[in-house]
Amino acid sequence: MKNKIHVHIGGQKEVCGFELAENETVGSLITRLCKEGHLKEFKPEEWCICVEDSDEELAHDCRLEHGKHHRIHICRCKKVEVSVIFNGVTKTHPFPPGTTLRKVIEWARDKFGVDKKEKLVLRLGSTESEPLDPDSHVGSYVHHPHCEVTFYLTPKIKIEG
């Protein structure tokens, strides 16, 4: 029996869907993705897998379970140094690469003391750039060995017209 899992890959914005073979391990999935060309030409042991919005890094001999590991992140950065700029002030925190931007927004809301009712988004590059998908992972915005990223926290502005 096969189950589909959603895989976020470091440095890539797109989410890939893969069939998970019965009794597939982290190591065998990484090896398969390397052979199929989804991962760059690096040794499989250099890659790590973490569960979405979790501090848990999965060991290479860990058996993947669809219900428990249905959204994962594969990358070479074990932590991502995330800086968030809000009103000219920067706050920084290390996050696992599988952390969603939604979770980063909540962390930043707390650190900057922004009212819970305020709708916020993260942007890359400037305060005027397009809002980023809150379900994307911080690891999708970094390329090893540069495991850091800066986001701009802004109010979500609804354009009327």
C-alpha cells in the first residue's frame, strides 16, 4: 500500500507530492529523491528531514508514516537563522527548516507585541514585495551553506477597488 506525502525541499518554493512505499525509511526516501534528480548532487547522508512545524529531525533509519509524517522538509540546513524586520526593528531566532511562515508570524507577533487581531504577512526583499504563502517553510527560502533569511513583517493590506 502506498500513501502520498508532501515534501518541501530546501531552496525550492514548490511542494512536491510523492508516493510513500510501505516501510520506506528517511534514508531510502532521500536516496530515491537523489537518484530521481529531485535533490542536488550531494551525498544522501548530508540531507536531513524534519517534520512540518516540529523541532523533530528524523533519523535516516526512521520509518516514515503517512499519518505522522505527511508534510516534511528535506534540506541540508539543520537550522535556519530567521530575521524579521517590523517598523525598522529586527528580531532574530533559529528555526528548524520545516517551520511554516505561519508559525514565524506568530513568533514575531509575540516578540514585537502586535495585537492578535492584526492580520500580518511576511514578505521577502522589501515591505512592498508580494506576501509569502504562510504554509511555506523557512527552509524553502535558503540555500546551503547560507542558512539564514530575512523577512519583512507587514499588515495584510486588502486592496479595495
